[in-house]
Amino acid sequence: MKFRLGNGSDSDSRNNLLKLNRAEAPRTTPAVESEPAETEKKLSASATPTYQSSADYLELKVRMHQRIIDEIKLSALEGMDRNELRSEIGEVITGLLSQETKPLNINERNRIIDDVIDELMGFGPLEPLLQDETISDILVNTPKEVFIERFGVIEETDVKFKDDEHLLRIIDRIVVKVGRRVDESNPLVDARLPDGSRVNAVVPPIALDGPLVSIRKFSKIPFDLGRMVEIGSMTQACADVLKGCVKCRLNLLISGGTGTGKTTLLNAVSRSIGDKERIVTIEDAAELQLQQRHVARMETRPRNIEGKGEITQRDLVKNALRMRPDRIILGEVRGGEAFDMLQAMNTGHDGSITTVHANTPRDALARLEQMVSMANLDVPARAIRAQIASALDVIVQIKRFADGTRRIVSLQEITGMEGDVITMQELYRFRQQHIEQNNKVVGVFEATGVRPVFYDAFKANAVEIPDIFNQGH
């Protein structure tokens, strides 16, 4: 398909795309419209790659990128899909490549075209990694060192940026799309990609060896509890318990360390919420993938260059209470908003869900207590614990094992208070047995045989009662 901006001929369309300024001095290099046969001959003159050095290839790619910007109107590319863009840009790049002293073969030409399109419209060298669904994390340590995590194992890639400036351009392209900025005065930034993947960037002077980028990719196909059962994160019985907890509007706290899959589990659990309920989500960087139709999403905002205009999670939780929510989902509780979230859970917003960084359910309660104290309220410790015990019903602990697998290791119910201590009982757990020679962790999921307090809630809401609650009775 030829690019057209009007009803003119193909040559008119080409002139619309190219920045042809007749008033400029004549070019010393041949025009783009080189003889196709000669161009193709030069491109295919070598059957083997001629740019063996990655530094040489990077230099060529960056040079082509800059020249293509000089040759075309970027505004004319808006609205074109990748196939149309490849067709039009490909002709321009082919002409430019014909002017190179080193010949290129067809494979090298096609690679250059794809890479330049990624530089123009995508995220440069990161684009192939972002398209690879087997990759879960992308970690850029320096322009020359890019690592990925695939199936729980970190490995180095051959992806490279030309220099710090090249990497900074890609970072700017990411953060600008979500209204954030990153520079010397604001060297730390959290952002997200269009698909919801989480991005953290650190730039000099904080980053000593060059800009740092960490991308936590999200699956293009959202996880549900059934899929998590298939990959071994839990058993069907445990999934049935979690579904029942959501349907009975119990308040859930998902706890786990960094990279354990808390947000993925939250997404999976939330799919059991009915379509007739109004859900309000609150996040630092929007990454939840809720499938319901009636979802009101809110995201925090950092302070501007003048140090004003910041909107915190606590501000959003307070505002959410005025939005007639049936359920409030807080992506992750980090500070004083813990107090407001607990207040909401205790005042009619049952069925709310949030996550917290902690290694055990008991640690999760201790962290919540500390975060409530960050709200600068003069509340006794016992009163805070009573508030937690009253607000939360179930804690789900998830863990990432040495082989990269993520499993629910404990499902505990909060039963109340005994003196100054919040009491819990474990309903379900994963018990590790051994590690095989290939480092695969082997273990079993088992029910403790304890009948939970919410057993009656399951019966009252006509939720099928899992058999694990009937063991030992």
C-alpha cells in the first residue's frame, strides 16, 4: 500500500512523506530513487553478514535513524500500521543504505529497517524483548549490558544501546507517555508501558555507570485462577477457597516479597468479582488488568518541577470513599494510606483487596501496623492491631522459589485478638520436600484440616464448600 496524504499520484505521496526542499543546495549523495536493480545488487552482494562488529552495526543503525529523521515528516507517520510503515520507510532506508561504503545483504537490510522503525515508533533495542512473551523482566544495567529473566532465570542478552544518550531517549519516550519526567532534578521515576508493564528508571547522577531501567512485563493474556492452577502456583482446592472468599466479600491481603507475583495473583483473584459491582482501583503506576466492565481507575501523580501538585495514594483512598465503590482495590499499600484503607474495610466496603511486601503473614501484619503509624495519628498500638484484626479476613502468602516458580505457601484466616496479639489460623500451606538435580523445587500442597470462621459465610452465600474444610471433622 502506497502512502498517500491526498488524491495525488504515488510520486506526490512520496513528496508528502519526504522532506524535499527544492531551495536547498543540491545533495552530494544520490537521491533516494536509486536504480532498484543496482540497489538490490549492492544489498545482496555479500551472502554473509558484513557488520560482524556490534559497535559497527550500532553506529550504522543510529546513523540511519538520524538520516531518516532528516528525510521524512514524522507527523506523516501517525496512524500508519507497522506494515504500511515498513513499506514506506523501507524504500527510503534502501536508498540510504545504497550510499554506504560497505555492502549489505538482504537479511541485514531487513534487520536495519525493523530496528529503525523500532527507533522511530517503538522503544528501540528493547522492542524485540518487549515482544517476546517468554521474558518476564528486562534489566538494563548500562547501555552495553542488558539482562532478561526468562522462566525464572536471569541471562545476559546481546542487546546494546549506542551510548547513554541513546538509552536516555528511550527512557524519555516511555515516561513522557504517562505524563512523567526524568532528569537530573528528578532522577528516579516509575512509569508504565501501554500494555501495563511496570517501568522503573534511574538516571545520573544517582546512577553512577549510566541510566538504569527495570521493566516488569505483564502477560498479554491475563492470568486467572485456573491458569495459576495449571502452572502449579496452587491447587484447585485452594483456588476454590479464594473464589469463595471473593464472592463472600471477605477482605483479602496478598503478601509476598519482590517479584513473587502479588499483582498477578491480585488480577487473578479479582476476576471472581461480579460485573454488577463498582470497583475503584488505586495504584502508584497503573498495572492492574481487571476484566470487569464497571471499573474506575485512579493513579497517583508526582509533584511537578515546582514541587507542587503531588497526589498520593492516601489522597486517592480518601477520594475513593466518595465515589460509591462496592469494592476498593489498592495495588500496593506502602504508607499512611494503610490507615484509610483499613477504615474503608471497616465501614461497609467489604470485599476489598490489597497487597503488601512481606515474607510471612505475621510480618505482613507488623508492616501494616508500621504503615498506619506513618499516618501521624496518635493511636495506641493495641487500637491499631484491633483495627487490623477487624478489617482483614484472609492473608494469602506467595513466595518465589529458587527455581523461579511462584507458589502460594500459606493461606491464613485472621480470627481476632488475644490480649495485644492478632490471632490467625492456617488453612492451607505448601510444604517443600526437596530440590532435584536440575534445581527444581518439589513439594506438596496440603490442608491443615482447620475449619475456618468464614465457613458459615460460605454456607450463607450458597458458595460450594471445599472438601478441605471437612477434613478431620
